Amino acid sequence: MGHAHAPRDYLRSIELMRREKDHAFRDDPGSPIPEALRGPFTGLAYFPPDPAYRIRVRLTRYPDAPRVVLATSKGIPRDMVRYGFFEFQIGGVAQRLDAFTSAQQPGHHHEAESLFVPFRDSTSGKESYGAARYLDVEEIADGEHVLDFNLAYNPYCAYSDAYVCPFPPRENWLSVPIPAGEKAFPMDR
């Protein structure tokens, strides 16, 4: 099938998504940006989009899909299922990230739920938010998935203390920098 997007179309689609998110964060009543900061809010800070950080990967499912508890920003544990993992290379260095789904109550089955991939990397706490950034990866029944770090976003607790945000487990701390996606939000402006 080749590339779904020519690079220029891909870059344009990323820029468009970012603009739409900025508008929503500024104007939507449900925005995580605190009311007092919305006036001066001109948009989130991002690394420039880079197609090199859109990586095709295979998902390896865990046979028993173990339940795990992720720590969160408010100490309220979050029950998740360790669903599978992605292995890939960045700059010639092998990397691995676990993907999670929420622990559904028995009898509630959501097939179309995306996979939750929280991670830290060596930009965390410097150019990017210290606690974590998140990726939502659409699950594909068979074959390749796409990890697009240009779509990496901050948890809502990056903007306000009102939210509870799961932290990535130690094994989702990447040893390399991922200069893609959303940068840190300056809370003190």
C-alpha cells in the first residue's frame, strides 16, 4: 500500500490537528487549561513535526494480559491491563514500550478502544513534561501498528492539578530523546 500520506500532506495534517486542539483548549468550557490562563493562551508548544518519528511497529500480545496497577499523580491507583508491547528502533537503538488497556468490568467489552502507551524519554523534565507523555494507538486486528510520536501529548495534569494522571511504569522509560510531539506547558506564565 505504500505511504498513506505524502510527507507534505502528513505535515499539514499534524499542523491542522494542533491548531484544532489549541482552539479547543482556549475556547472549550471543558478545557484543562485553568480559566485564569486562557486569556493569554496562544497555543501549546510542540516539537516540529518529523515523519522519522512515525514508526511502523508490530504489536506482540501478552498471552495472559496481566492486570497491573499504575501509579498516578494523586496517588490513586489506576487498574490497567498490560496488553502487549511494541519493539522498534530509534537512532539504531532498540526500544520497547508496553501498551495498556483499561481494566474493564466483567461484561463490559469495548473492542474499539485504543491502546494506551504512556512513556518518558530523555527530554522528560527538560523540553517535555516531566511526568509522562501519552500516545493513543489504534489497535489493528492483524499486522502493523503505527507509533506516531508527533502525536505524543501531555496528560491533563500538565496544565492543572485538578486531574489524576497515570505515570508510565519504569519499563516505559526510553533511554533516547524523543524530540516529537507536545512540549512542556509553562505553568508559571
